[in-house]
Amino acid sequence: MNVYLAEFIGTALMILLGNGVVANVVLKATKGNNSGWIVITTAWALAVFVGVVVAGPYSGAHLNPVVTLGLAIGKGFSWALVPYYILAQLAGAMTGSFLVWVIYKDHFDATDDSGLKAAPFATSPAIRNKTSNLASEIIGTFVLIFVIFYFTDASMGTKETVTPIGLGSMGAIPVAFLVWVIGLALGGTTGYAINPARDLGPRIVHALIPMKGKGSSDWAYAWIPVVGPIIGSVLAAIAFLLIGK
């Protein structure tokens, strides 16, 4: 499988399952309605597991622009591949999000609250304070990227001439636990985007689809789950380079 196709499919599966659980929990009349934060964080961890298992042997399973960025800074991942990885991740996130809407369309239509309709697409803060919201995304992403540096292995499976650095399929279980604990411990403030593609791609889909009573896509907040993770990733990469293994 081509590395970019692997990133696209892996990210699409991750978002389909991750945003799918949010839809199941928050939308009206679903089987999982109001089942809570532990359900969301657990399913998101498993969604990451699925994406990494599928994409790992081919692309290293970054599935997140700031993982790609962090590995380029801290582990020597080829900068020539970075923009194409990010485009594949963004396209995958948009595709997965669109499929969530297709699957749950009746429940989106049955839900009156526009905020709940938006929740399966993009993150929003529990308390809107841009300074602390940004700090939350920076710190959560720092933990994600810094720990991932200790999972990655440049020799893990790839079928490309240029060996991508990433998680590989062997990294699926550790990174799933990592995402799970970040969600449980740090995710209560902003919904822990910690992934610009995960937030921006679905937010674009939310803005484009003809959803009844969908309300705002909250573009005034949208920069935080993009800029925060980028800053967190760069700081994690610098810390890794300074500390080393």
C-alpha cells in the first residue's frame, strides 16, 4: 500500500470510529446516548489502535500532522514527505467525519441542540478561555509527542524506498493507552483535539454539509486545536533532542 493511501485510510478509520463514538453518546435517541466520558475516551483510544494497525506497516501510522512534524524535527523523518502526509491525513479526517454524518444522519436531524450536533465533528472548550484552552492543547500534545518518541522505530515495517519513521503496527497498543490516558486525565478542558487534522477536517465538513439546524462551526475557536498542537509538538521535539534517549 502506498504510504499516503495508508495515512488516508488509517486516519479515516480513526475519525470514523472516534467521532462516531461522540455521535453515539451525544445525539438524541442513539443506543449509546448519554453513556459518558469513559465511553468516549475508551473508544477514541481503540480508534487510534485500529488506525495504527492498518497504516503502521506501510506509513508508520502518523495519522496526525503534529506527529509527522514532531518526527521530522526529532527523529529525522524526511521533510519532503511532510506536506503529503498532512494532506492525506486531512483528507482522511474529512472522509471519516463525513461517513459519521451519513451513519448518524437521522440522529443529527432528531437532535435540537446545535452544540451537540457540532460535537461529533470538532472540539470545543468546556469553559471558553482562549489562553487556558491553548495551554491545554499545548500540554496534551506535548505529552503525546514526547512519549511517542519512545515508541517509534525507524526500522518498523514499510514497503517504500524511503523508510518512513513512525509507530509501525507494533506501536498500536502503547499509543492507544497513551491517547486513552491523555483523554481521561487532560481531555476535560477542550476535548483533547491534540491533532489538527482531527479537528480542522471534520470542522470543514460540518461547515459544508446540509445539516438541518446545524448552527455555527465556531471558526473563532478553530485556530486553537491547530496552533496548540503545533506548539506542543515542536516543544516536545526540542525537549527530546535536548534530553535524548
